Amino acid sequence: MGSPKVTRKNRSNPRSRKRTADAPAVDVFTRSALASDLTWLPDMTGVGKPPLTAEAYIEAYLADPGEWYWSTILLHDPSEVVLKRVLAIIDQAQLPGHEKALGQLGAGPLEDMMSEELLDHLQHWLPFTPAMRHALGQVRMSSEPLVLQQRLKAMLSR
């Protein structure tokens, strides 16, 4: 038997397929991605409460971070979901006023997730807002590798 007959119906363009496969993945941690995909919101129906809008969740967290800390710890949800929540909250936080929430996010989930991968995601948020700088300033970096410390320091200086 020879090679299969190429027809219009089964002919493919390998170049176009390759471009699709080689195309960089869309980063799901950008502002626009967070706004368009709300799967990061906590599931309130599981505790018998109505679903929250992104605005209501963020406002509630900023108003009372102690009440909402559970939604940003890594015990209940995957780190990708927690990071989306953290970024959405920081994006709406204001200084002065939200220091407690920002401190909790920095010393909690951002510190727990500190890695090259986290800093790669944070590249999309440069230059950092005062709120992001405050949260990242609460991350203890002394136990992190020097290269990671230097990279964060460079990002904060932009």
C-alpha cells in the first residue's frame, strides 16, 4: 500500500498547526483574564449562601480580611485559584485604608507561593501599584534563594 491519498477534505497545513502549538499560552493571571473568567470566586453555595459577584467578594475581603482569610489560604483551593483571588483583591485595594488586608495577603499566600513562577505571573502587573508593593513588602524573603530575592527587588524598583 502507498501513502494515504491527500484530498481537500483531509489535507492539513502543518505550518498553521505548528504555529498554534508553538503560540505562547495566554496568561490567566492578567487583569483582563481575571475580569473575563470568574471561576476564582469562592463557592458560597457550598456553605448555603448565595453566589458572590467579584465586586462583592473583593469589597467584603477588604472590609474584613480576618473574616475572609480562609478564601486565600492554600488548604482549600489550588494555588492558581488562590493567586487569582489575591491579585483581584490587590488590584482593588487602596492605600491608606487596606493595609491589614494587603499585609495578610503578602505574609500569607504570596509568601507561601513565592517562586520564579509567581514572579513570572507578576510581570504582567508591572509597574506595581502602591497596594501591590505593600503586599509584596510583607513577604519574608530571607529564606528564599538569593536570585529570587534579587529578582523581586528589581521588580519592586521599577
